[in-house]
Amino acid sequence: RTVAEGEDAAFPRIVTAGVDGVVRVWIPRRGEGGDVAYEVGLSHQADGPVLCLDICPVTREQAAVGTAGGRAALLDISCRTDRPPETWTAFSQEEGPVNVRSIAFVCGRRDSRSVVTGGSDGSLSRRLLRDPSDPEGSLMSQERKIRPGHPSPVVAIAARPRGAEGRLGDAEGKELEENEIIVTGGQDGSLRVWDLSIELDDSQDMLKAAAMGGKMQLLYALTGYKVWLGSIVTDGKRIVSDGRDNVVLVHDFSVDSEDPLE
């Protein structure tokens, strides 16, 4: 994953992680001749092999990783502080081993942020976050399950960019442009579109809303079109997915129709 920052966006920071469990943040340094070389600005040993990684698209200073042991971690990748990583158990191991197969930041209205994790048993969970500068740390709520889960491992999660226009969540003809819409993908090729919006009024703060849990509503699903899903991405108007069949498919929701799902 890369993070473009500052004027020199041609040489962004790079975040890498692997099955050895080591997460590294690489910083570009310019030499006297103008050449750019990367050096390690931060290194963190995770609780187990790292299977997934995402970077917060809003702050660009936090990364989330998921491991084979069902654990997740939130890291400060600004390389300007020595703040230790915040870790939590995304999936309990009481009923058998569950790995974190996918992870994604979800950013919504009034600066709400959360991390969604997908498990190797098909389950999904969500953790709300505070502002990264909060002295109490970023982790806010307890882990909350998102139901119903997938019948196969959740290998991909894609969040609609905050402020993006599009009818991705418009399954019932409603305007949902400000809502926190995500797409989850199962290894069996099934896609599910969710509304995870947290509804706030002037009397509520994010902590109170976290206790209420938010919507976490399944809007609709797409199934039967692919096997062995690989990855997914969305811009709010389209869902693009690939898989083991070497075919890239685009579900386009930008075309006007009496039925948004046609």
C-alpha cells in the first residue's frame, strides 16, 4: 500500500507487510544528486502472519492490519510519534481458528471512522474509532458483529469513498450518498452491499452512537456470477471484481433505470 503525502507525491510512503508478521513503513529520502532512496521509518512485529492491510484514506496516517490469529492492529504510520500500535481481537478463537482475511477503513459523515474485518469463517465485524490524536487512543467501541455473514471466507472489503456520488447503495430508490456503504466479497464469488451509517443528531456524540451500534444493514447481494473471488474495488458507481478465472467483471450502477439493479 502507498500513501501520497506532501509536495513530492511521486515518491509516496510505502507500507508493506507479509507472512513473517513484520509491518514496515518505507520513507523516501532524496540524496544530493536528486536520487530517491527508501529507508525503513517504522517497523512493527504483528501477532502473527499478516494477511491483509489497509490505510485510512482520510488521515493517511493510520494503517490497519489483520493476522492469521484472528487479531487486528491499528498503527500510526506518520513516523512522527512513538505511539504504540493498538491491537484487538477481531474474531474469537473459542470455536476454532479464525483468520482475519480482509480489513478496510470506513469513513462517513461527521468524521465518523471505523475498521471492518472479514473472517475466514465468513463472519464480519466492526470497530469504531476516535480521532487519531485522542489521548485515550483510537479504539472506541467493543467489536460488533455484522450479520448475516458470508457462507465462505470474506476475502475482500471495499468502502465507497467518502463523498463519492453514485447509486451503489440505492437498492430502494433512496438517496444514500452520505451513507457509509461497503461491499464485502466472499471467496465463493458472492458480493454483499451494506449500509453501516451511524445516525447522529445534535444531542449525540460518537461515543453514544457507538453504544447504539449504528445500522449495519444488508441492502442487497450479488451471487452466482463468479467463483473463487480475488479482490474488489468500488468508486460508488461501479463494483469491479476479479478472481481465479482471470476475468475482471464490472457491475455498473451509474446507468439510469427504473430498476437500479438491472
